[in-house]
Amino acid sequence: MATQLKSRPLAPFLFQKRIPLYLKALKFLILSFIGGFPSAAGAQTSSQQYVYGSQPNSPTSVVSGFTKAAQTGGLNLITGFPIPERFEGGLMAIDGQGKFLFILNAKSNNISMFQIDQASGALSEVPASPFQVPPTINPNLAPSQPISIAAEKSGKFLFVGYFLGDIPGLSAVVSLAIDTSGLSPVLVTQHSIQTNTGGAPAQLLTDPKGLHLYVGLSQGQNKLQIGGAEVYSIDPASGTLGYLGLADSPPAVGRSLALDPLARFAFVGWGGNVGGLDSCVLSPVDGTAIQACASLQLGLNIFPDSLVAENSGKFLYVSRSDGTVTYSVDQNSGVLTSVQGPISTISFSQASAVADPIGPYIYSLAAGLGIGIHVYQVDQVSGNLVEIPGSPFNGGMTGIGGSLGLAISGNPVQAASGPAAKIFPSTANFSATVGTSSPTQVFSVVNSGGQNLSINSISISGANASSFSETNTCGSVLAPNANCSVSINFLPASAGAFSATLQVADNAPGSPQTLALNGTGVAAVPDVSLTPALPSFPAITQGTSGTTQTLTVISSGTGPLHVSSVSLSGANASEFIFINNCTAPVAPASNCTISLVFNPIGQGQRAAILTITDDAPSSPQTVSLIASASPAFTAGAAPNGSTTASVSAGQTAQYLLQLTPGAGYSGTVSFACSGAPLGAACQVPATVSIVSGVAARFTVTISTSGGAMSPPSIPERFVLPVGIRMLLLLTLALVLMKVAKNRSMFDRVLRARRLAYCSAFVGILLCSVFCAAGCGSANSAVTPSPSPPQSVVTPSGTSTIMLTTSATSLSGTPLQLQPVQLTLTVK
């Protein structure tokens, strides 16, 4: 979002009464001749340090100036102070060469610029002051509501953070050049850039070398809970800012920011409901965080409102609502450890508490703790703060409450300006599977000195040097603050621990620079993971074929994966098919696939289990396959038809039915009928063809029997039982014999005998007749003559007729279909 602007002077603030510009210029020139005018090349800065404080004094503000006693840290009021500032005053900054004091007038939306007399510390406002940033990337909108300010080491640039940037809804940071090439110094707008995350630039800090600008973030116009710090490169020629990355990105709104004086660590305070404090290791290459930041939880509603890092880099002071806590700083990791506090009698606030860049002192202009500037001496062993005698120093501040800003001049004493080499990061740990190369790790050789670094050689030595390899981008000379990269790989031939040393031979102290290389060879072990864990099959129609679903088999181990078999089991295993594409070994971090297709022959939910057998420790792996199928077709009554019928015996029942195919199904359906009552016959069509989306009608008939008259029945004759018939026959014979005997006694014997013989003959004849009629012995039987056949009549009642359908899938497999029930009532 950055936009490079043509350099242009800031517009003087025009809307208020002030001394005529020509008189100010004349005054400034006279003072310049007396006190020495700062040149564009940067004159020698004074070794005397000055402290300036801004306090409100309605409707404007006052500025107090002090000289600092080098040995005690005490303050002495400069003659002529306090002086009135023509505006409301606010945050303050001193350029890196100690030539100018800048005061941010937030309400007036401008910047007051004062020249610092190097001998006395007196202030003279430059003729064109105050300066207002004009429209930059948006010709119709200038940045407004300035909320932060910072200068950098070279004394060439000033940076101002605006809550309302050049683009509506966004915040911005503007680069301003401190131009001393003319008759009087001016601020020139160089560059405007919108914050990368959309947060407000609540705090600005530069590193000790002036290479990077750190933008402490807070809630912006978008109301997002943004915190942390963005890191920007500073172009040494133009002051243009380039986004590099983040120094931290905490989970809540940002509240405070501090930098280690050696630019090794960034400290970020944040908090929403719970306060937190992060410490982040910074890269010497680009100033961003190189790893996840260490974080401390401060507690509910306990927030780090202000952070101050003292100049040795050993201690960090955190002001909270319950007082100030002292933390020690681990010199390798930046991890914080609480050593003292909270101390309720010490309070620091943003922009009105500064660490002395040269001595072991902290200066604070804190309201509510006594009028004036408090000076605390830092115990370099314990980190304890002790207020020095005479503090607070309130010369000229009596009766003035509150605080707006505080600034101190001076730069740290620089070490010898020769080359200084450093390898970063300082640890190198590798791990790789036997026979495979580790991921490449990149290390930087940084020249943190003030002269060119001559690199003679870069090599790897040690017991296992052959297991490591390096390539680099380093030439023979590395300029100050420049860096080059060394890429290292680790290739173990066996399992176990390996070690070697990277050596950089150069002309810097401590040469050769070394980096310990540690590697671990890991035996190859196959492993597997499957995705998706549960394949998803879209619902389809019975008898059709679904779209192919892919199961990915990932070789997640350190050795190649070998899949030996893939199989299906379960209740509906035949309704799923697969294609195994994992027949070859699968290298680590690679994958293969198994294709799955759902071909249902049944209806409703169908399930099966896919089993994968391989050489991973968790073998076999199983995957549940679950899918759903709707019917291939539905059979039922056609419009104006019915599945019930009522007829009289002898009539024919007719059912008008139809088949409605499911989506995508076409085929031929055959029928079978069962369950017809006695004397009834069912007629069905041989087959019916159906096509997807088109209903097919057909008719089923059931013919019943009955309705004709039957012939009259013939009554059966009465036949006496066999025993009675025998008894009657014997009785008759005895009677006849007695009669014959009696007749012999009479005269008419002859006549009687004839009669007896005749009677006996008649009896024998009757006996024969009786035998023929069934009156013979027990083994004899009389067979009746056969009756003529009678016709079958369908009995009355209700019957359930089952209409069974048969069809196949598109591949010819028989489908599992439900029968259709028809109801027949015969009257």
C-alpha cells in the first residue's frame, strides 16, 4: 500500500496568530551565527545531554529544558526555561544527532520544530514551524490525528503515525526528511504508507542503527483488536518505508512496545480482558521475529500500559494499574522473569518515560507522583530502581499538572568501528530419515560492524562433516550492516547422532566464526494416514452407478509405505467396487489413491468396510463406506386406477397400475402373480420397459369362477344294516320250515309240501335279491353308480394378491425389489 511521493516541504500552519515569518527567519539566522548552524552533513554533536518535557498550560503548553549531569543523572534547569509553546503540545522526539526537538500538536494537526543549541540546550523554533503534512497519495485527503512520532539515528528523517490516513478507513505512517540545505531547516514529506494490518500506529520506535522502524499497533478505524508490531525497512537515502513483516502478533489489542537497546528483542504488551506480555527474538537481517514469541499472562484486567527497556538490555520495566514490575531479560532468548514488584510508588506512562541511552537512568514525567521529572537509577545487578537525590526536578514546573511528552538527547557510545561478524540463528539442529536429505536451513552471516567484513572461507569441519553440506551467497567482502546467506543440508547414512561445525574465516575479531551443527538420523518407519476419513457418496438410484470417490492414502512415515492388499467386506460389500492404485511403494510425504464407486442393487442405506493392509504399524486400516439408494422404480396404482377390486364370483377383476422409474434408471421389468383364490386366475404382462423419468402403465386381471346352475341331487335309498338283514332272512327260513312240518300231519300232505317248496324257493330267491342289494356277508359292499362332475366356484371373501417384480441393474445384476400387494374381494 506504500506510495512514493515527490519530496515537498510541509505546509506551515497558517490558521493562527504568529510572529511574521521574515522576523522569525532573521532571528533564526542571528542565533545560528551565534550558536552554530547545523549543516546538512551533520556537525559534531555535543556530548552534553539535554532533557525536555512538555506539560499542558491551557490553552497552550510549556516546555521545560534541563541539562543532565553525566555522573549523577541529575537535572539542572536551562536558563530561560520553561518556555511557552504556541500550541497545545504533546509527544516529543529528538533527532538522532541531537540537533532538533519536535513536538507533535495532535489537536492542531501539525509539528513544531525547534533547533537545539548544542552548547546551552536552548530552543529556537525554526521559521517555517509548525509543519503540516499535505495530501499525499490522495490529493483530496491529508493525513490527520497524529498519534505517534519517532526519529532515527542518522538525524535525516522523522516519522509520524496518523490515526486517519490518506485513504478513508485506514491509518498511515508518514516519512519526513529533515532538510537543512536551505537558509532554514524544514520538514519535507517523503513517503506515506498505510499500516499493513489496518491497525492504528499507536507507537513508533527505531532500532539503534536506524535500519528499521517498528510500528506498535492498536485498534484502528476498523475496530479490530489488533496488536503487535509491524517492521519496516528505512531507505537510508530517501526515508522510504518498506514492509518487512511482524515482530509480534498477539491475540488481543496492542497496548505498549519496547525494543532491546541492542535490537536483539522486541517486547510487546497487549490485553483485552486478560493482559499479556510477549518477548520476541529479532532477526539481525530484517528485524522481524524469527520464531514464536514467549508470552506471559498478567491476569484479569491487569494490562502492561507502558514498557521501558533500560540501556544495558538486562531489565525491562512494566507499568501496570497496580504499579511497576521489574523483569530480568535472558540475554540469549529474551525470556522475561519477574524479579521485583509491583511497586505502587513508581509509575511510567507512554511517551513520558524514557531510558537514558548512555547512562543507567530512567526519566519519567508522571502525573500524580509529584510535580517535575523523576529520575531513577538502575541497579545493574538486581534491576532495582532507586530515585536519585533531588528528584523530582521541578524547576519551572511548579503548579503544572499532567504530562504530554518527554525526550532525551544522546546516542550510545559506539564500539570500535571495525568489522563485526555474527552467524544467525545461533543454533542449528537437523533431523532426517536415513538415506534422505533434511529440509534446507538458511543461516545469515551478518556484518554488524562499521567497516567492510572480508570473508576468506566458509567450510564445514568435524567428526561427521561429510553428513552436512553447504552452499552460500557470500562474496569476499560484506559491507557494514549487510548480510549473506549460508544454506545447510543434512544427509545421514545411518540412525543416530551426528555433529559438525560451520566455520566462517574473516577479518573480524573472534575469527573464525563458528556454528555448531547437530543432526539426528532417524530409521525409516512407514506410516499411513487416510483422507477423507469417511468418504462421502452422493445418494443415487438403485440399479445405477455413482460417481467415483477418491480415497487418498498418504505415506506419513519416514520410510516408504507398501500396500499389500485392499478388500471389501460387510453387509453390502457387493454394492461397492474399488480400483487400487497403490500397487507401488509410496515414498514418504507422497500419496496414492483408491477409487471407490457405489453401485446399489438394494434400497435405503447401504454399508460396507474397506480394509487396507500395509506395512505401517497400524495395519490394517479400515474405512467405513456408507451410502444411500432410492428405489429403481415404484409400482402402484395409475391415475384413476386402484390396487383393490371387488367382484362377484364368475366376474373378472382389473387393476390399472403403473411403474415410475427413479432418476437415471431405465430397464425392463417382468412380473409374477401369486395368492389368487380357488377358481381364480391372474394374468400379468410378460415385461414392461421403463425409461428414466417416464411412467409406464400396465394392467393386471384376475378371473374368478361361478354363476351357472348345478344338476338336482339324487336321493339315496335306505338300506338296512347287514346284521338286521341276516336276522330277517333266518327268521323267514325257520317259519317256512315249521309250516312245512305241520303240513305233513294233514291230509293234504302233498299240497302242503309243494307249498313249502315253493316258499323255500321264494326265500332263496329273496335271499339272493337281498345279497345283491347289500345284505350279504360282512366282506361284501354295494358300489353306488358315479355322479356327474360338478363345476368349481370361487369362494367369497378377501384375498391378498402378491405381484412380484424382477429387474436388473445397468450392469445386469438382479435388483432387490419389494413386491406389490393387490386386494381382491369376491362376493
